[in-house]
Amino acid sequence: MAAVELILLQRVEKLGQMGERVRVKPGFARNYLLPQRKALRASPQNLARFAQERVQLEAQNLKRREEAERVAERVGGLSVVIIRQAGESGSLYGSVAARDIAEACTAGGLTVTRQQVVLEHPIKTLGLAKVRVVLHPEVSIAVTVNVARSVEEAEKQVRGEAVGAEAEEAAPADLAEFLDPGAAPQPDV
């Protein structure tokens, strides 16, 4: 299939900046860029329309970016706790998805949608994970996601203490200090 030529109306990651003419596959244009209003078809009419509206679009983009930067400064270093059930090895009975992180961020004071949360892969184990939240195509922040079984366990993870199976393995070694190595169990008579 032939590539479709578009004019970007905003910065699109790994594609280009606002105002650039790009060639993309028809499905990407039809299913993502055009419905999301991130691009226009590069027809002569649209090129003329974009040239007239370019200054206004750049001003709107600058205003939205500055607002996103202020929000990023205000909530920089945001950390959210997500409570989930997990097995003894620390693997979750499911996973933490972008929707769960977006809800936790909203509860923490940062209103975001699940589309703004960028997960490389779903979180499937207990522990701390860094997740990127895109506030604007040019502004993103890192959010620390603390996945734990309980609030107490989440506090331990923040302090860097071992939880779950690692903590249980350490307990028998501590117990060995209290036992006399030469004493054998005495049979009941």
C-alpha cells in the first residue's frame, strides 16, 4: 500500500514535530492520527488552512506545554501505592495496568487518563516501579508505583526493607543464633 502524506498538528513521539509533513502507513493515519486530530491530510486546501492557522496552533501548544510544565513541577516525584493480592513468591494474581495507575494518580492529586500512562510492560510483581506519565507531547514525569499486599508492606518497601519470600528466608538464619548447635532434641520418655 502507498504511504499517506500528512501534516502534523502536534508533536508525535517517534514521528515528528508540529507542522512537519510526514508519510505514514494508511492504517496508522486512518485509525490513530486523523481521529485523534493529531494530523491533517496534506491536500492543497489543508496546507493553505494550516499555513493560516499555524501561529494560533503554536500559541495554543505553547500555552498547554507551559501549563503541563507547571503541573510537572508541582507533582514532581509523585509516588502512588497500589494494593494487590500476590503469591508467596511476590508475583501478582493478575497485573497492574495503565488504568490502575491512572486511578491511583487521580486519587493522589494528579488527574490523568489511562492513555497518558506509558507502561513498557504490565507490572506483575510486588515492588517499586517507575512509570512515565505524559502530560503533554513534550512534557512527561516519572511516577513511582509501589505495588504491595498491604499499606504496612508498602511502607517497608519504601524504606528498602525486604518483604515477602526474601524476609521469610532471612528469619530462619536469625533463629539459628538462638539455638545451641550442640544440643540435640531430647526424646519424650
